[in-house]
Amino acid sequence: MLNPNDNAIRPDPLVQLRSLIATGAFAPGDRLPPERDLIHRLGLSRARLRRALDVLEREGAIWRHVGKGTFVATHAGPIAPDDLAALSAQLSPIRMMQARACFESALAQEAAVNASAEAIIRMKLAMDRAEAAATWSDYEKQDDLFHRAVAEAADNKLLLALFEQLNRVRRSVTWQTVVRQTKRPPEDHSSFAEHRQIAAAIERRDPAGAHDAMRDHIGAVSLRLFEEA
């Protein structure tokens, strides 16, 4: 065992702990040994071990339960900001829709303040085409264009870029779980009216109304998706 008080160059405790988890010694959901055992096994001081555990917890690689111990997270390891595939794999459909409700409601609110006449026309065109769609695939394309038109109407390039990232994750997480029972959306499909409520609030420059209409829409979509899944 390495002496924790040795003045020689010591290994990085983060590297040691990550290696311990990655090599398969501990599977997702497993409880790590008590601190005293890790100190002996890795040759670390208690302070260095705890600092390393704090970092891993912030990264989401482990989680702690007071009185029960420290556990390996279901999906251990930090996620790079641009690693959308890894992020998609770690999100449930419910968490995905929660994120959409938060972010897209704020986009609709901004759109009610900043939307140009052209942006409103794009929203209406997407709504009309969605209602005329002959297949679910056609509908989903137009639904995507409608939500993108709302994001564009917010008139903020950073918000639009974030929407595009969110939308890429949405496609991976949500749609793969849905099995449609009909060839196309029915004429009374709820999203048609919900989209029109969103667009109407944006057109009349009602930020609170646009926010609430979008949040209600995504909440309703969540219920329908999970019923069909």
C-alpha cells in the first residue's frame, strides 16, 4: 500500500476512482466500499479521497445516500456539452418533456415580444400544413417546423441554437417510443387547437399567454405520447 504521508509524487485520486469504476470492479448501482477501505485500497488520505468523491458526485458519476453509502450512478461519468448521443441515452421521455416545457415556454414568451410579421406567417403556414398532413411523418415534420418557427420568432441566435440542440435530443429520446394507431392525425387532433392558441397569443403580443399556452401544449403532448407508448 502507498503511504498517504509519503512525499513522493502521488497518483491523482480522481484518475484512480474513475479507473476503479470504469474497469468494471463496480457496476452501475453498486455501492462503493466505505471510505476507510478506499483509503487503504488506493493509498489516499481521507481529505484527498473526499475531494475526489465530491468531484465525481458533481459530475453525476456517483451519488450518496446518508446512512447507506456511496453508489455508482446508473450512467457513470461526466457528459461533454456537445455529446448529445450520450445525453440522449441518459434521459427518460418524461425528463425530456420536462425540459421542453421549461425551455420552449420561455421561447414562446420571448416570441410574443419579438416576433416579426414574417415569423408569424411561418408559424401559421406550419400549422396549416400540419393539419393537412396525410401521414404522421408529414405531421411531425410540420410540427417540428412550427416549434422552430416559435424559436426563430424569439429573435435570439443563442436561444435558437439551444433550441436546435434540445430538438436533436428530443428526436432521439421521445419519438422512438411511440407507436401510432392511425395513418394520420385525426381531424380533431388536440395539438391543432393548442398550436393555434400559442400562435394567437404570440400574434397579440401576450407573453404570459404564450408562455402558458406552450406549457399546456407540451404537457398535453406528454400525456398523449405516454398513453400511446
